Amino acid sequence: MVALEMCLMTIANTRPIDIHGIVSNLRRCRALAVQSLEQYLSLYKLVLQFGEQNGCLSADDVGSFYRVLQAARY
């Protein structure tokens, strides 16, 4: 997924990440990128996992976002 690679490159370069902005910019070039809510939420989930595993995010940050993520899914 191109969007995931772009997000991970942003994190790797220690820049603030704006997933919504990355997806919006990607859609300008690739209209069918990240088409569904499920894809969008999966992107967030993977970025959060990467951030936590690499020390970019605290467990508290990830935990609070996962609660919001789960609420959005149902």
C-alpha cells in the first residue's frame, strides 16, 4: 500500500505525521487510493503499531487512539 509506505517514511524521517493529509495528497494522483473506511482504519492501525514498536508513540497514546478506532468501527 503506497499510503502506508508514505506514512512510514514520514515517521522514519522524524517528521510529524498527518495521515489524512497524506491520503488526500495521494488521492490527487491516484483517485482510487484508500477507498474504504476499513482501508483507512487499517492504515491508522499499522502506523500506530509501527510507531509504538519503534518508540515514536507511547503505549498510552496508542491505547487511547485504539479505543477511538474501535468505537469508529462499530
